[in-house]
Amino acid sequence: MHAGCSTTSTIVTYAGGPPLIMRVSLPIYPRHKMRVEVAILRWVRQNTVIPVPKVVSFDDSNNNDIAFEWILMEFMEGTSAHRRWRTMSMEQKVALTRQLAAFQAELLGLAGKPEHKFTTIGTLDLRDVGDGGNPSKLLEDEDDIEDAEEVLSVARKLLPLVPKVFPSTVPEFLDKPVREEEPQWGNTWTRRPSRPPLQQSITTNELYFIRRMEWEATQLQKVYKARMRELLPQWSPEESHPEIDFFQAVMQCDGMWVKQAGRWPDRMENGEVIRFEDA
């Protein structure tokens, strides 16, 4: 059994069939979050070659025997890159990075499938994958309705900014300190790492692997960008503050900083160049 912040997953076995994964979720955005996750998994499976599990069944309510929302999916064999990273060769890491770039390009909808290019922000619905499901009652009381109206107001302010903001497409795991020189085992450094671990003392071995990760990330950034340009010549890896701030505003539409999320597009539309955190 594996548990996250709001979910628990366990392997389900039964006679005469392959193992399955059952993921049980706490009621965070009841019904809606679960339906969105199912819709995204089904859309990716139907429209791309990206390997995602098949959704066998799901229940987006707590009106069941376990009293929680759940998804039942096929079990996919594999080991996380995080667990294998130190034992992987650089050639394997390069191959993995090139494959991730291909997946990213396909998700952007620009790699041979222009009909799937997303032109608006938002999320998928089960109707987008040919499954209307049972209608869900998302707004339970006056507080829910009031919150939804505030979120909708912020979303309407952000919408006109969409044509002016282009999404950053460099994955977070590649956004590491730049290190061009490959570290060698046994070398020592006088400068402490830019991102030290929590413990106070760092051994030579730990410092080597920190430096090694920085160097590998620098090289893999080049691999990723080269592969993306190969697949999407018009793709630009340059990161800009408006893109980051727009993403933060979208994430805070229904968060504790919703009023700040509303002020930022107002000031941007008035011609100010301002960071989200300063709005």
C-alpha cells in the first residue's frame, strides 16, 4: 500500500485476471477532482502513445461500501526514475530525456496532431472522452456558490491575458543549477552546494552526488531542448516572468490568495509590469 497527501493506493488481485490498482481519495473538491483525473487519463490514452493506465471503473461519490471516492486502474509494471537514477548510465538518462520531450511535444498537440491542440485553459470533462457519467452536484450551499462566483470573476480577468502568455515547457525536474564541468569521484570542493540537503554536515560522497546531479541536469537540459526543437521548430524554451506569474494566478484562483490573483491581471491589463507576488 502506498499513500500520498490525499490518496491511498493498493494492489488488487483476483482469480483469473491481471492485478489492478485501486486508488482511494479523500473528498478534496468532491466528485469534480476524481472525474477530471479519469477524463485526463482516458483522453491521454485515446489520443497519444503516452503509457498511462486504463481506467477500469471509478466512483466519484462516497455513497459506496468504503465511503470514499475511488479509481480502479490497470497495474503498470515499472520502477520510478527517482529510485533508479544513480544506477542508470548517462546514455539511459539521455534516452529517457528524449522520450519525455517526445511525450511533452505530443501533449502540446503540435507534433503531427494539430486537431488536438488546446486553445483554451481549463480542464477536461468526461464528456470530452465520450463518457457523460452521472451529473454531479458540485455546489452544495450558498458558501460554495459565493466561492465559485469569485473564482469565475478571477478566471474572466485572466482569460484576456492568455494570448499574451505562452506556457513554459521545460519540466521542473530539469530546472537545476548549471554545471558544465563533469565532477570526478574523489574531488573536493570548498564551496557548499547551492541546494544543500537538510542535514548540517555533508559527506564527500553526498557532495559528489549533488554535484553530479547538477552536471547531469545541465547536460540533459541541452538534450531536452534539442529534442523539442527537432519535434517543434517553433518551440521556445525561454522562461519569462509573465508565464510564471500567470501560472501562479491560475493556481490561486480558488486558493487563499484569490484576491491577489484578481489584482494581478487588473494591473497587467493597465500596462503595469508587475510580479504576481507584488500584486
